[in-house]
Amino acid sequence: MNPTLKKQPNPYSQNLKKEQDELVLQYLPAVRAMAYRLRERLPSSVDVNDLISIGTEEMIKLSRRYDKEQNDSFWGYGKKRVYGAMLDFLRSLDTMSRSNRRLIKLVDQEITAYLGEHGEEPDDAYLAKILNEDIEKIAEARNSAMIVSVMSLNEQITVLSGEDTAQKVEKDQLLEMVHAILATFGEREQMIIQLYYFEELNLKEISEILEISESRISQIHKKLLAKIKERLGLYHG
């Protein structure tokens, strides 16, 4: 082929790609901030750099599909999708076997009982002794529970029950059930759930806003999950 006939780069395509890359660079700090905020709610075993990498990859994909004529704010367009990609990554870390789910359930029950009596959560050594388990398994179970806790309520139920909740109850019905159960909670308890799941605050931040202990917030969160499982017939104990 004659070199002079070689296809030349399309200036429009080059400019478009440059704009897309600039968008990604512009919002990288927002992705990092989102990753660090999510990381605060997760166990130390989760590397924040993995979350940043996943979020950045998703943002690059979104920049290629973004139409500024349809959406005047790129971050407004992509924020939920970037966060969703990070949650998808966390779901991929869920390697809980049936026995692990049973252990998480037992650990939750012991933590709830201890909270009610002492007003704070027990340490791993106490749980290992009570449940006659290796302390490493207890720590692993608590880490898994922390990862699951950042997911939506209906996803948590599915993961921890080891069943396909969608087959047991339609998503809309499940959401109605969650709202009905929340209505039986006090105003402050409802606010805790709102701040944790919808405003995405961590326990320390909620504690400072409402001026109650982190252990009390954790207790309310577990109470809600237990009530939902009871209503679905997934919680026995």
C-alpha cells in the first residue's frame, strides 16, 4: 500500500477521546473519595486501591458512553454506576460456604446477646471460646459480615440465608416488607438505617450525629436484619 494513502486519524475521534480522558481525570479525586469512604465501612482485608482501580475502570467505560447532550453532569450520570461497580467487586469477594454462613449467624446471635447485656460488642477471643471455634475463623466470619453489611438489605438476606430470596418473595414485596418493619421502629432507629444505607455514613459518623454509641447503632442494625429474616422465615434462633 502506498504510504501516502494510509488512513489518517480522524480529528473528531481524537478530540472526542481527549474530552473523555479529561472527564476521567477530572473526576478521579471523586472516585478516590468514594473508595475511601466505602473502605471505612469494610474490614482491613479490603484494599482501598482495589476499590479505586475498579471505580476508575468503570468511569473510563462510562466516559465512552457519556452523551453530554443527554446528561449535563458526568458525575451525576456516573456516580451510582461507579459505586455499583465497587459493590460488585465486594460481592465477588463473597466466598462464604454454608458452614461459614452458619458461623456468621451464630456469631451475630452471640454479639446481639452480649450487646444487650454489656452495651458493647465482644472481642474475637470471647466469641471463639463461647462457640468453641478457632479465633481465625471468628475473625473471618466477622470480616465477611462487614463486607455483606454494605450491600442493600435484600442482598444481605440473600447472601446470609444462602437461598435465592427472589424465589421466596418478589423484590417489590421485599421492599414493602422492609418499609413495614422499619415503620415499627422508633424515629431515631429509622434515622440510623437511613444514614447508614442511603447516606452511606459509617458508624462513627452516625454516632457523632445522633450522640449515641457505635455499639448501640450496630445493635439496631442487627435488630432490623433479624426482624426481616423472621418475617421471611429465614431466621430461626
